[in-house]
Amino acid sequence: MTTLTVRLNPFDEAILEDLVKNTGETKTTLVIDGLRFLHNAMREEDQVTRPSAREFDGFLRQLAEREKDPEVLLARERLTGRKPVWED
């Protein structure tokens, strides 16, 4: 088993001590639970698309510019002229 030494500032040390006191768990168990929680949370976020800074800037630029494609403009115009189903 690997040994881990963690340096905590006084605030985080107080939080850990409070958790030990209130949960009855050991510091080791709390740290392991925290690692596992963070790992699982990050795995769930894998479904999130994260573009590069260049791709994101291009996306923002595309949003800021007005559409120029006549087919897209015509399709948007047709959509805005329709009455939503929930307004019947």
C-alpha cells in the first residue's frame, strides 16, 4: 500500500478534523472517498464536449456574424412564420 503525505493549510485541516469528528471515519477513508467521488464526477463529465480555445473562438465569431447562406436564411424565415403546436 502506498503512503501519501498531504500538507493542508489550517482551514482545510480544520475541515478534515471536523469531518473525522462528525462522520467517525478515518482521515484515510475520507481522502479515499474524496478521490473516488472526484474521479466518478470527472468520468460522468466525459460526455461534455470541450472545444479547444481556437475552436471556441471560431464558434463565438460564427454566432456574432449574421448568416449569409441564402438557404439557411430561407429556412429560418419559414420557421419563424410557423405557429408552435402548443399555441393551437
